[in-house]
Amino acid sequence: MKYYPIFLDIKDKPCLVIGGGPVGARKAAMLEKCGAGVRVVSERFDDSFGPLKKKGVCLGKKSYEKKDMEGMVLVFAATDKARLNQQIKSDAEAANIFCNVADGPDESDFILPSIVDKGDLILAVSTCGSSPAMAKQIRQELDDQFGLEYADLLKLMGAVRKKLLATGHAPDAHKKSFFALIENNILEWIEAGDINKINTILKDVLGDGYRYEELVL
């Protein structure tokens, strides 16, 4: 295994993107979606940064300087200048900050997988940089296979878990209840939008007080 797979909590963590083109915009958009404090440095920004600025992404219209890295958790070198990207990587390494170099997996401390985002269900696909096209194809196949009903199911599961914990239900005992919900094909009825059937399953497995419209809707 070439890379250590990890899901990183970057909420409110400062992250730096250097590059004002479409690649930099995509990096910044994903960071912002995950709740990071995003700063982008570039001498020029294309139109794709307009929506990001409205979302609070900090845009510094300037040349990159090493001091831009101060306090950052992650750095993304996303310029169209190979030499500059190499300098950014070198500066990040000296500062002990993980750096991703756009289109340079062999030069990066980490790479970004293809993502399927279904709410709390996140599927990440990587070919370790060998074939981005294959990663994209597999991601599309997974996106077709796992619909938004999985996001709804996990939203329900999270609400059930929270309510069980509030009533003093032992965490180890949750597994049996959750497996029972799945084995009763609750996903199928969520996809069908049959709330009455969902509530019947919830009552059979968990007892009174668990209604879909109160937990999720």
C-alpha cells in the first residue's frame, strides 16, 4: 500500500491554496465545504472564485511568499508554474507542513482521491496516481450504485444513535439494533419514501418513541 488512507477533520483549520486558476478553485471549494479556514494566494483569480469569495474564502491578490505558510495545517501548490510549485513544496517541507502539488503525485505528501459524496457516506477512490481516468470511472460507477437514500439512512441512524445514548442505552448494544434495521430492509423503504413502513420497522426494532418524521424530517 503506497498511501495511508485517512479522513481528516479540518473544520476551522487554516489551509493555504496557491493558485488562482480552476485547479486552485476546486481545491479551495472542497476545503471550504469541509469547514476549513481557506486562504488563496495568487496574482490573478479567474471567475470561478466569485462564489468562493461570497462563502468567506480569503483571496490574497499577491505573489506567493514563504511567510504565507505561517500557521497553516495544509498547503496546496496549484499554480501553472512547475518551478514555483516546487518552491512551495520545498517551503512546506521546511515548515513541516503537508503539501499537495497539483498534477504532481510523486512530489506530494498526500494526494486527493475521487470522491462520492452522499451526506455522511463518503466513498474515496484512488489509483495512487497511476490512472486518474480509472479512478474517475470507478467513482462514477459508485455514484450510480449508491443513491441519496444512503444519506437519508445514515441521517436516520445518527439520530437513532443520539437518542439511544441519551436514554442510557449501552453503545455496544447499538450494533444489534442497527443490524436489525438494515436486515429489515429499511433502506428499501427509505428509497421508496414509505414513511408508514419505516415507522413500523422502527417500532418493531426499537419500540415506541422512534418515528421517522420526528427523527429526520
